[in-house]
Amino acid sequence: MNDTLLDELCDWLRIPSISSGGGDPADLQRAAEWACERIVAAGGSGEVLAGYGNPLCVGELRSRRADAPTVLIYGHYDVQSPNPLALWTSDPFEPVVRDGRVYARGASDDKGNFLPLLHVACELARAGELPVHVRVVLEGEEEIGGQNAGRYIAADERGADCAVVFDGSMVDEAHPCLDIAVRGIVAAHVRVRTAERDLHSGVYGGVAVNAAHALSGMLAQVLPGPDGRLRAELRAGIAAPTAEELASWSELPGGADVLAAAGAHEIAPGAAADLYPRTWADASLDINGIESGDAVQRRTIVPCTASARISVRLALGQSAAAVAAALERILREAAPAGCEVELEIDAVDPAGFDPGVPALVLARDAIGRAAGSRPLLVRTGGSIPILAAFASRGIPTCLSGFALDADGIHGPDESYRLASLELGERAARELYASLATLTPA
């Protein structure tokens, strides 16, 4: 790895491009412009688009070979809030290198993971050696589940011969992965109101509907059962993993060890041993937060309002629209009389990609050469909204990356290994060279 790549990363990390709350829109604009400027300086074309939520950086670096295939590289420049700041060893937006790692918010997710793709493309373009056309799409809403970048892809008639996304992780320091599916998501914000105002529990308790009780009863209808699985309506359409996938998953660390390392406990007996099929190929529901009443001042009230945020992760084969409709129906039917219910729902379909298509065979081999180990075929339990747009456009997508659990993304002291940054650079060079052999669509 040359020093220029690390210097560029540190420069980008100094921009506090927070999208998840507490950020400054001007910093999101600066982070998008930072990337765009590098594309233009390398002889490409680029612009920061408005009208897609947070600024969207799009650009193009052209190969001297007119008939070269087009490789779309995607990443996100937005980051999570660094709060609570007191838990950081150093300033989250003043990168520091310690013990072979660069520490800063966004170091791993996703600036450090993505940047080698852009850096190498610009370097090759400046030298006149870029073997493929590289199209850049860099968004600022991934951390808040935004779908505007997907809207851009859906409207872009040019398409691409392949997409490369470095927003994934490795099994360990020696074994990379190729993620061939991501779960979709249904994110719901449910609010209930049961009265015009909070009431005195000594006067009205036992007679008036309590909003916290009402919401709790509604949520109970969608929670996992004793086996940790969701009810049938929320699991409809799930496609079973292939034999090749299951064989690949058997090489991964045991689920019980993974759960124990996270300091967590299994939801039901045997769930930990079934970790990968449950988190990658099944649906799950989590209550992300509940708010009602007064737990601070200890007022003994019958609260008139309550709200909760719920996320349902969807497995390959499921329809986000169908699950969203089922979730809304179940919640509304469980609401007691006299309870007003408001629901805001966003839904993104899961996405899957055939590892046997030429682009992904080439990509898997290229990453294997860079890492010295052939990538395992895995899925990811998280959701990257734009991938559904790639799948619907028929763009084969190489989702990989070199993050590790030790990077601590979204938490204090997020970091990225310098060795991972170097690996990303090697992988980018191998990918561009290999994908140049594709026949353009």
C-alpha cells in the first residue's frame, strides 16, 4: 500500500459526514464533493446530484479501450453518529494510526472499505491504463436506510456489466467472502394514542385504556415464538439456501462461538448452532425501541401515547410489500377499541446474485488471488437497499470487502486495519484486470 491511499483516507475521514442524526448537511455535501473532485482530477466526469435526498456523487472514468465493459463501483460516504463521545480514545473525526489500524468514524464502514476501488480506478485512469470503464455511485443515505440511490439506478438506462461493492467483511484476517445475498428490510414506526392527555393512574387506572399496554399487546402478536421463529405470515416466500451455500457455511466459525464472542445469548435452545441459516436465510423481527409514559420523573400516569420502531429482516424469496402488508394487518387487528394507530413503513426487497455467472466467477477468482484464499460463498443478514435495484436491473454484483468484527463499526473507537486497506487495493487491481475480459452487454 502506498502512503497516498492512507493520506486520502485520513483526509476523507476528517469530514464528519453524519447522516444518522446530529450531523451538518454541509458536511454531507463536502464528503460527496471530495470524491467527485478526485474523479474529475483523474480525467473523468463527475457531479454531485441534488434531488436524491442527501447529495449523490456520480461519475465516470473511461478506459482508452472503447469496447471495454462497464464496472459500477458503489459505496457510501455517510457515517453513524459517534455519540457517546466520551467512549472514544481519540477524536472520531481526527484519524489516528495505532498498532496497525486507523481509528476514526467511518474508517471501516464504509470509507476505508470502499476507497481502494476509487483510488485504484483514478490511478489507472491517470496513467491511461484503466482496462474497464468505471462508473461511480456514492451515496449519503445508506446508514439511514435511504432508497434514493436505488431510485437513481432504476432510472439510469445505461446499466452496467457488473457492480462491485466493498461494504462487506471477512470471516477472519485470512479468509475473504463473496456475499451472494442480502436480506431485505421492513422498517416500521408505530404510534398509538388512547386518550387526549395523560391521566392519573389512581383515578383512571383499571378503567381507561393505557397506551403502553395497548402497544405492548400489539407488539406481542408479532414477536418470535418459543422457537425464536416468526409467525407464518411474516416468513412467507422464504427460499432455502443451496447445497453449495450450506457447504460453504460449514467452514465458518461455529454459531455458538460467534454468539458468545458478542456477549449475547441464544433466543431459543439450539438457535446459536443454527446461526447462519437463521440470520442469512430466514426472517427475523426486532423491536428497536419503545417510548411511552414517564420513566424519568416517575409520574404515576396512564400514558395516552406510545410508540415503537420495528425492523423485520427479510430472507431471499420474500416480498417486502407482502410482509409490510401482513405486519400492518396484524398490528391493527391487535389494537384495542379506542386506540388510534398510525404506521409509517419503509420496505426494501432482499437481493440475491448467482455466483455462477461469468462476472462473479471472475470476481471471486480475482479476490482469491489478492487475498491468497478463495472467498467463501456467504450471505449477509444486513440490508443494503441499492442491491435490490441492481438485482432488478440484472446487474451481477460482487459484494465483498475486508472489514472485521474487531473494527467495531457503529461503536466507539471504530477502526480499520492497514492490512485490510492494502488488501482492498490489491483486490481492486485484480478485479479491474479480470473483469476487463467480460463481453459488454
